[in-house]
Amino acid sequence: MTEPLIQLRGISKSFGDRQILDSVDLDLYPGEALVVIGPSGTGKSTILRIIAGLLPPDSGEVLIKTQPRRGLVEDDNERIRIALVFQQSALFDSLTVAENVGFFLLEHSSLSREVIREQVADKLALVGLTGIEDYYPAQLSGGMRKRVSFARAIMSNPHQPEDNPEVILYDEPTAGLDPIASTVIEDLVRRLQKSPGGCGTYIMVSHQESTIRRTADRVVLLYDGKIQWQGPVSAIDQTDNPLVRQFFEAKVEGPIRILD
């Protein structure tokens, strides 16, 4: 059986006296599209930050290709490159699109600026944005900024393929977008999964039903710090799990408590 790329084992995390994650176990397999769902404030983005190595768990361990990670991402010699697409795109306002997309190569390679610009153009073309290298983020729409952040996430070094991203973490990639722009992003996520030069494995956090249904192979529902249900996206409409039913039917009454 294929070994998981990433494993969470007994992951717990609290902020003050509030426990966010409680002994969570989770596996991510090569080529998988995993979407983590649940009501707001239940730790979905916290899981992404722990997987990315940006936030330490209070207990438990993260295994990368079956080997435990030691410390945070800057402390450990990671066995894979994990890219994170932030909810608000997190582009540098003072840098051009080309400088934003090429940031990884500018900072971590000896490639010439000409070669980096060629790589930037290739990635922008892959996300459907040709010829905007010299624009600044403020000149772009919200959907375009999202796509620029995708291009940055999949940036690769042609001379060092071991540095290419093997996993992308998407934090609410369609948040704040209108339905048409959301569909563009959902289609792009799937296209990047299957395209040469993209990335075949991802974990996404989302609460938007269209995004969940269009981008997930497997769905995990997180609530009260624990994984309460998981299954293929096709099982959403078949399960009798009351948490899943309340979440997708948007009912006020049910086991999910409404946060004030």
C-alpha cells in the first residue's frame, strides 16, 4: 500500500484555556485531494499551519514521508516542499507580480533573473494570467490575486527538482469571491492537480459547498477538536451523520453549537 506523504498522530493544540485540536490523527496520500470542513473556529486553519511547520503542536507528532518532523519548518531538513496558499493571498504589495511569483527562486536559487522571469511567465500562463508580470497586486482583482498566489505556490526550480512542491495547502481559496470567480478558482485547483508543472496533492480548508464538492476526493469534518466524520465526497449526500447533515443543510438546530 502507498505510504502517506504526511501523517498527523495525536495532534493537540490549545490557545489559552481553549482546546482547538484534541488528539487528531490524519493521513494525506500522494495524488489525493483532501478537504477539511467544519464550522468556523474549529481548528481547520490551525491544522494547515501545523502541517506547514509554521505552528508547533502541544503534543503529538507530524510525520513527513513516515519520518517525524523535528521542530518547525526552519528547524528541520524537510523531505518535501510544502506550499501554503493563504486565505487573503498574502502577496507583497511593494513587489510586482513577477517578483511575488518568483520570490522563492530569487531568495533560494542562483538562477539568473532572466531564467527566473521565464519560469514566472510559465507559471502565470498555467494559472491563466499572461502578460501581467509588471503589475502590482493593487492593480489586480481579488480573483487575479488568488491566481497569482497559486502561481507562486507552484514555482519550481528547473535545476533542482527536489525543491519542487509536492503538497499544496489551500486555506479558504474561494473566500470572499463571487460565485463565478469561485468557479474559476475551483477549476484551477483541479487543473493544477493534473497539469505538468502543477502539484498533484493538496489539502484544502473550505466551508463553501460548491468548493467542497468540486475540489475534494475525500472530505474530513472537524468539530470539537476531533475528526467526527470522513469519507469520499460522493458520501456527503448518503451519510446519516448528524453533523454532516446539519453542516450541509445549514440548519441552526442540531449538534453543532452556534458560536456567539
